[in-house]
Amino acid sequence: MWPVSPRWDPALRGAARPAARATVYPPQGDPFSARLISWSVTADRTAQVRRACAVTLAPDTLRGLTGVTVQGGYLQLDVGLDYLDGTQELIPQGLFRLDTEDTERPGGGISLQGYGREKVVADDHFLRPRTDSNSSGQDLIEQLLLESVPDAVVVRRASRDAPVGRTTWETDRWGAIDGDDASIARALGVEVWADGRGRFVISDVPTLSDAPVWTVNSGSGGVLVTARSSTSTAGAYNVVVAVGDASNGTVPVGPVVVQDLGATSPTRVGGPFGRRVRHYSSPLLRTAGQADAAARSLLANSLGLTQGFAFSAVPNPALEPGDVVLVDPEGEASSLHIIDRITLSSSGPMSCDTRSTRADDGSS
């Protein structure tokens, strides 16, 4: 969750109105503020590009290389609260590369679609197969990011790191960073994403053991509007078998087996859920410790997929996918949920898709 002032949460639940600001960063000339007509933002930690926006600016907004353009233009969107006393608190929602511009004439606004800076890296494929190694996987991730976005800030929040032995990737730069099973992030048990300011963040995979950052409650002073639960076993597994594939001729590592053995977990091995196995192989796994860390992060991403939960609430632009929230509906048991996807817009409530490990009988 983005850091906020002590005024933030009470104002969300009381007297405040929404506020938003758009700042255009043209490829030539100085940044400038543009008048917003409408906007929406989706942040999804399960997507390769975490953030996407659809924004409509006023028709008199400057266009071209010194204004709004898809030829290297960016837009920073900040959303927050107007405290009705002449002050505002705005939270960055994304530094978006503008990829689509559509104008209806006469008199129509400028409709824009933009994407987070992961898209810049993903579009910058290697010119030829890339072979590299590093004593620190996080160092190598930062190196690959800065080659594509030299002015980027890289924020390291992950607790895990490990050496990366000599490895070859074909042409997919983002695939090498955090795109598939052969990625550095997958082997380290971390994830890489661009935050609301356009900084690249290397973070641990979120789990339900993380402290909740917000309470989504109903009743007096509540923020919950609607809630919907669903149950599915698609994509769920409770055992991960990790091996180093030894494609470079080194001694293979593993198999290392990690299982859901929680006594109260509804997906525990040995319980009624049965055993559902995910095999993971990567040339980056050079030690049993690396294989164990990677397997545990994959298991953390799967546990709880059987219990989906979606809700709409009073918009809280400070939330980030991966945050844990406490959902507390009036007259029902409270439960913890990891947010996977958030949609905010200039009209209507915020919608969130989450997951948890709550059992079907409603017990927490």
C-alpha cells in the first residue's frame, strides 16, 4: 500500500471527494498538466504489464512532439482525495507510455491508452541470444532493466537473492527477467513490476501471512459495496517439484519437493483436496536452496486459488496488487485476502479480485 497520511482512511469513510491529476511528459519540451475528462486504471499482478490506463483529456490539450503523442509520450496519473479545506492527497497510479491516441472531431476529447513501463522492457527484445551470469540475480535483473530504461529507478524490497550461473536466453528480455519459468525472478522466488511512479520494484511474492493494510468492512463507517465469492480448482496445486535442468552440463539439482502441509489449510496434502502437482524446471536453479525458494514462491502463488473473492468498495487509490486486506462483512466472519487485480475509474466504486485460503464452509 502506498504510504498515506493519518487523514487518509477517515476521509475515505467520511467527508472527502475524489481528485485526480494528469501530467503529460512529451518527448520534446517540458511536462505540463492536462485537464482530465475521464480516466480508468487497471493494476493486475498476474499480468506481464501490471498497469494499464484509459484516459480522456480535454480537446484543447496540446498535441504533437511537444504535447500528447504516441511517439515517445508518457502520462503520469495521480488519484486521491480532496479534503475540502484547500488541500489534496494524491497517490501515483502509473507512469504510462502512450500507445493509442484517438480524437473525435469536432469538439471531442483526446482518448488515450497507456501501459506501465514493463511494456517498454518487453518490447525491447534482445538482438541476438543473450548469455550472461552474475553473482547476484537482483543485480542482473537491474542490469537488464536499465539497458532498456536507462533513467529508471530500481527499488529492491525482496529478501531473496542468489547467484545466476552462465545462462542463455533467446530474444525475450522480459522473459529473462520475470516472464516465464526460465526467468531470473522465478528462480529467485521474487516478482518484478513497475509502481505508480514508474519505478521498477523487485519484491517478494505476497502471502496471506503478510499483515493486512486495510479493512474492507460494511455497516456504519464501512467501505464495502458488494461482494461475490467463487470456487474453482483451475490452476490450483499443492505440491511443487523443482529441478535444475542442467542444460549447460552442470550436475542437476533436485528434485526438491515443497508441499502444502498446513494443518488447517483446505488444500493441504493428505486432506480431501488430494495431491495436485506442479513440476518446475529451470537452468537457473544451481543449489537445493535456490530450488526450495523458487518452489515455495510458486506454491504461495497457487494456494488459495480455489477460493476466489471479488468485491467493490469505496475507491482507495493507495492499494496495490499484492496487498493483504481484511474483509469484514456485517454479520459474517472476517477473512484475509490477497488482492490480485484492482480497477479504479473516475466514476463508480473500486473493484478488486482477490484470493484466500478460506474453506468452502465459510470458516476463517
